[in-house]
Amino acid sequence: MLELFFAELRCSWIQFRRYPVESISQIIFTSAIFYGLFVGAGYVAGSSFQLGDRLDSLVVGYMLWVLVNFVMANIAGGLQSEAQTGTLEQLFLSRYGAVQVFLMRGLAYLTLEVLKIVIILFIIILLTGSSLYFPPLLILPFISVLLGAYGFAFIIGSISLLLKRVQQLIPLLLFPLLFLLTIPTETWTGTPKFLALLIPMTPGAGLLRSLMARGDSLDLITLTIAFINGIVYFYIGISFFKVAEKQAKKRGILSGY
Amino acid sequence: MIALEAYSLKKTYRLNNQIVEAVKNVSLNIKSGEVVAFLGPNGAGKTTSIKMMAGLIKPDFGWTKISGINPHKNPSALENIGAVLEGNRNVYWRLNPQENLEYFGVLKGLTHNQARKSGIALLERFSLQNKRRTPVQQLSRGMQQKLAFAVALVHQPKILLLDEPTLGLDVEATEDVKVLVKEIAASGCAILLTTHQLNIAEQLADKIAIIQKGEIVTELPTDELIRKFSGKTYKIEIESVLDKERIAKLDKINVEVEGNRIIYISQPELIYQVFNILEPLQIKIVEKLEADLTQIFLKLVKEGNR
């Protein structure tokens, strides 16, 4: 499996070096959207526009949203484009199995995606004046969000495998995802808070907002919940994908309609 | 050594509330170094059969084994399969040939170093060394197909599955592919190729299985198949075009008409009846033929349709 990971890593860096315009335009476009929203909000609010911690919280949420988008584009979008171009069946001929291939690919591309996110974050901080904390422990809730993101991406990937066209589905999911990752569910109480813990990635996102925007210390109970949330959605995603693979082979639609 | 076994493969699809039997009953055995051609018209079930054997489509009934391992039950069987599929790119166009070979080599179970070594050897064997650093999208169609072959062989599989390997290729590229197939078989790899191009099957295959409507209608060694139908066939070519009435009369006595000018008579006793039907049309050629695969194929497919 390590050989597979390094093979995917090599591929991802080859493509990044060979087609840098794609990554550069992604970075510029993503930074510009946030800055545009920021300037727009400032115009609407007028001279009293002071977000403080709330801006920092929004920045963290937005960056997580960007990361989830990258993960979805890589797995679900990747599946669809491979089916269209005709390399998907070769992946299913791998002795590692499709799940391992896409998982290792996802992890390998993550190195590039994290680099892009760090650059975008840096640009947004410069443009908006946001200030964030970067405690080393943030890696733990970050992993829990990633687990949920991969699980979610595999669920969408399963749909892509069976229906082949998820181009309309992905944009439809973008805005609910943005909502999920930017609203401060960690400040809720009672039943809404409990429900929020069941939504994918939300507990981990809340923890990251607390750590990075407000400089709070890491709450171990919420971290445990975030990991359980991430692992459960990851397991659901992988299971869905295995079922989708079986169905696609049964229906003979692995490559196309 | 048996490289591929398939037993009673069956596949049915539900399409717009209709049941389509894509494959009814396909069984096959291929030995190491043997080239078997699946010959059949479009929609006969060739691609579905080959994909069931590769583990890409789950058969409704029957089983398949690659060197004794069922690819639907044990993914390690995939280490022994290489495939070049029709309608697919099979390789990544954004990478160059060397990168493709290294990547797919690892995907098929090799280490990076093994994949690299195997890739270099294959690039040389397939005369692609000069293009090894050219992105695949800039290569000719023929070179892309050769690379697809190389990628399918990078892990030295026991069986190579080729779905319409010469489709869309020009004459030169087709000849290259034919040479490659013969070389690969000579090195001990078993090959199953599907084609609707009769001359490809005739030139490359040791054994031909003619498939029609999901079933194998005949399976014989190539020369035996041709010998079975040879020596008795007459070909008559006329100057003008046959009218519908004459075509109907010829069809009634079970004589093949091709392109409204050429008549094939596999039963010599009918030849004078045919002359009577053709009178007084001008005859261009009358000759005794060694039957080729075209005629055998047309005859068997027509019988299958009846």
C-alpha cells in the first residue's frame, strides 16, 4: 500500500509541476471569492463593520470548506472524469482494489491540497487582517474533519459510480457544506447542539474554530466526539463505495452507461 | 498450462423494462501462448464476455478463472491479467509513457523499481524510447495503442485481453499491432482478442470462437475452421447488378449473395441451378475458392439469425 501511496504522490506532483496554471488559478479564485464576500459584507454593514473573532471563525470555516471541495473534486469528480476519459476500468483492474486506490490517491493529493490551503489562508489573512492561532494540537480535530470529508467524498463517489453524472450534484452540495462548516455550532446549546454533533465534519470544524479563532484550549470530550463522527462517516463512505462497486459490476456500468 | 478458464458465463440486463440476454452461455479455455479470437458482429456479446473474464462485470451465472484464481472472488487474480479495452483511453494522457508505465506497474502490484525496469524494457521493445517523455496526448493514435499494450504487459500477466485492438488504427499501426500480438504470444502470454475484423482473426488466432447473440456458435482451430469449408466453394462475379427477383431465387436455394454482384456457392451441385437463374446476364468471373473466414462467418451468423 505504501508503494501505491508513493506512486500516487509522484503522479500528483508531476501534474502540479506540468500544469501549474490550474493550481495557481484555484488559489487566486478561492482567495478572491472570500475577499469579495468580505468586502461586500463590509459595504453592507458600513463603517461599523467589525467582525473580530467572528471573521477569524469564518476564515477557518471557509478554509475547511475549500479543503472539503478539493477532497470531493479529487475523489468524486476524479471518478467521474476517469469514467468519461476511459481510464476508470484500468483502476478497477488493480490488485489493490478501487477503494485502496482512491484512498491512497486522496491522501497523496492531500499534500498538495494542504499546501494550496496554506497559501490561500495566508493571502486571506493578509487581505482581511484576520488573525488566527496555530497550536500544534489543531492537527487532531483537523484529522477528524478529514475523515468525515473523505467519507462524504466516497458517498458522492458512490453516486458518481452508479449515475456517472454528478456535475449538478456537487454544486448543489457546495452551499449547504459552506453553511455547515462556517456556522458556529460549538456555541449552540441543547438539542440543536446534539443534532449538530451528528452532521459530518461539524464537531471537528467547531473545535478548529475554537482553537484557531478564539484561542481556546482543546476540549477532549468534543475531540472524542469529533473522531467518532469522522470515523463513522468514513466507514459509511467506504461501505457505500464498496456496495456501489458491486452494483456497478452487476449492472455492467463500471465504465459508462 | 491453462491461463484462462471460463465456464457457462451468462449475463442479462434489464433495459427499459426489457430483458436483454447479452451473454447466454460462454465457455472457453486458453492455454499459455495461445491466441484465441472471439469473432462476432456488433452486439454479439464479445465485450461483455471479455469484461466478465477480467472481473469488471459480474456474471449472473458461471465462473471464470485466471491461472486457477477467480477474479470476482480474489483480487490477486488481477495480477495475472492485462487488458486493452475498446472505447477507453487505457492510459493517462497528461503523463508521458514512462510515467504511465511506472504508475500502472505499481497499481498492478510491482514495486516502483520493478515497474521502472519493466517500463524501460517495454519502451524499447515497442519502439517508444524516443517518445518516453512526450505526454501521451501528443502521441499518434498508433503509439497510444502501443503504449496501452505496454501498460497491459508491464507486470508480465499470464493473459492479455484485447477488445478490438485494431479498431480506429491506420494500416501501419494495425500491422504493428499484429506483429506485437504474435510476439507477445510467442513469449508465453495467452491472448484473448475480440474483433469483428475477420482478417485480423484469421491472421492472428490459433483458435477462433464465433459468437452470435451471446452464444458461441462454433469454436475451432483457425486452419481447421477454414479447412472445414474449403475446397468446394465457387465464386461467380457478374458484370451488371443482380435484380431483386434473381436475388430472391438465389436466396431460396441457400446461396450467398454479396454486394449484388458476387455469388458464393458452397454446394457445388447447385452451380448449374445458379447459372440458370443468372442467364442471360454477363458473367465476369467463375472460380473455385478456398473458403476464407468471411464466408464462414457470414454463413454461420446467418444460420444463427435463422
